Amino acid sequence: MRLVEQARSIFAELGYTVEGNGPEFRAERAWKVVHVNTIIERGQLPPSSTDDFHCFVAQPEDADALEDRLTSVDPDYEWAIIVVDGDDYQVERAPPGPRVSA
């Protein structure tokens, strides 16, 4: 459960209000709600929903397979992957930013 605790801590440090217990929880800040899933074992991906943001928190050895899986499924929601390695973390894949036209 260390990965779950680390994920909750990351979102709290980023200023999100964290709600829920277990490997899936909700993080909210201002208008943005992120559904956070910690990847402890290969489970099913959340169903598609056009208005949701999902963040998957994974260990380094699981990140590439997770990204491949998400890319092949191509869900309708925006998604990101945070990789936790010990006490450090990095955003491995973030949702695309807003489109800008010149």
C-alpha cells in the first residue's frame, strides 16, 4: 500500500483535496477533478467518459506497459501517468495542453 500513500501525498502536496480510500481515489482542486488509480496489479482500465481526467500512478517497471495499454485502448478521457521511484516521482506522460492557434 506504499504506492497508494505516495500517490495521495503527491496530490496533497500539489494542492488537491484528496477524497476516498484505497488504490482508487478522487483529487480535486478548484474546478478540476482527477480520478487517481494506483497500479498495484493489472486491473481493468476505467470506462471512457468525455469529461473525466484520470491519473495513473505506477512504479517504474509498470509504466511502459501501462502507457502501451492506454495508447492501444485510446480512452475518451484525458490521462496522465506519474511514476513513483522510492521517494521521487516524475510525470511520465501528461495530457496534452490546450490547443493554441496563431
